[in-house]
Amino acid sequence: MTRFIPALLAAALALPSVATAQTTPTTPPQDNKPVFSPLEFDAAMKDPKKFTINSASVEIVRLQGGDIGITLPKPPSGQNDPTLPRPPVPGDPNPPFPPFPGSGGGDDPITTIDRIVNLAKKIFDIIKENKPVVDITTAYANAIPDSITHWSQLQGWSQPATATYGFYAKNGYGVKVVDVKYQFIRQHSGNYKGKGKFLNSVTVQPLSVTVAWGYKFSMKFEAPTVANVGTSEDPVASMLARLNWAIDTVIKHEEGTSVYYLEGNGSYREIGGPFRNQAREDTKEKIEKLSLNIDGLKSPKAW
């Protein structure tokens, strides 16, 4: 969805009704809208096309190996790793996870595990106005039985699984103005006495944020839905996760969402958003080049 700010018209005609709608560098932010400096405002007035996102250029590419272009941080290795969310410790003044109901320890009163809930966070910021702000040790979602009273009741967690993406956008001149790389992290296959497959540590970690001057990029995580897609006796947790992003300039506001679906059995896929399959694109390009070569061989020679 796009929203244009008619700043040029406001500056030329000084209409009160338009002036109240524009974002100026001297007014405080409203509704979390970014504020731009006088220099950014003047530059946008002189060259609006330079500060206007081409909506058709926005794309998200799943990266593999050399496509990433940066050195990835070492993936967290397990629940004792300091970069991963950890179980609450008795007496911890700032537990990294909402405390489970009940006394949490010796007794094991669980009789059912088929009702899946997210006891962690449902919404949190990842990037705010070009700055990574997420702390993945405290900002994450999960999908576990609501009857669980202590972390020790769940076992068999997988090593953290990651998927790395590049988010790109160009301006009206075709110049890349947003280049953001991030990884989607999750743990799966947690179970209760061999039953069920649950999700934990579902979060997003920014890897690099490169944004042109005069642009503001933000990204937010949301986990609106968790459910049981297995059986009552052997539940499988599922989660629908969304990454809501926004690109702002003095001239234009652009926003959108990418949607991901994951299950406790390790299943994971993108189901909505401006995704481009890099491997598929590379294969298509090779096929096109091969076709051109074959056509060239079939063409009659000129005598």
C-alpha cells in the first residue's frame, strides 16, 4: 500500500488542509511516523524521483551461500548458548521468558498437551528507522502446550534452524536504496515424554542494514496465530508469522508484509510477500542462454 505526501503542492499553495497532512521536520512524530531533517526535506523537493520508491522493485530473495555477501554470525548451538532464549532461573529478577503457571518444579500434573499457545511475545520491533533494535534472547515467539509448568518438561529440541533473506528496493531512477539482510531463526521438535512436536525461539535477527540517505526502513515481527495441526494424543504445533515492513521518505510511504508458515516437525516455508526464488531465477537464466545457443546453431549460415 502506498501513501504520497503532496509536499510540493503544500509548499506552492500553502493550503491549510494540505499542510496539516504533510510531515515536516519541525513537528514532533505522530503515530510513529519518522521525522526528516530540513536537508532531507529540501533534497526531496529538488528531486522527488530520487526519494520515491518504485513499488515494483521491492523484492525479498532467499539467499544461499555466496549470495549472502557477508559473514554470517555463528548459529546458536543450543539452549545453554547465551545468544538463545533460556529457561527461567528461580529467583531471576528479569526472567527472559514469562513465568509458567504453577509452582514450576517437582510435580508433573500434565494430563493434556493438545492446546497450543504462544507464551512468549506476539509482536516486537526488529529494525526501527534503519537501526536494528531486536534482542533475540528476549524477543521471540513459541508454540507450546499451555499446560506446561516448567521448561524441564519439554525435551528433544532441535538445533536452531535458520533461513537467510535479502530485502531490496530501488528508487524511481532504478538505484538500490534499501539493502537489508536478515535471518529467520527457530527451534522445533520439542516434545513432552516423546509426544508432540513444538516450536520455540522463533525470531528474526538483522544481519546488515544498508539504507540510502533520506530513507527510513523499519521491520516488525508478528505471530498472530498458533495452532495444533496434529492430533490430541500427538500434537504438532504450527505458527503463522508475519514481517511487516515500511519504507519512508519525505515524498512517499511504502509498506507491506511477508508471511511465513512453520510447524513443530521442522516444516517451514514462505507463503506470501514479494519473494523471488534466486535458484529458480538462475536456472531460468541458464535455460534461456542455452536456448539462444541452440537457436544459433540451427540458424542457416550466410554464404
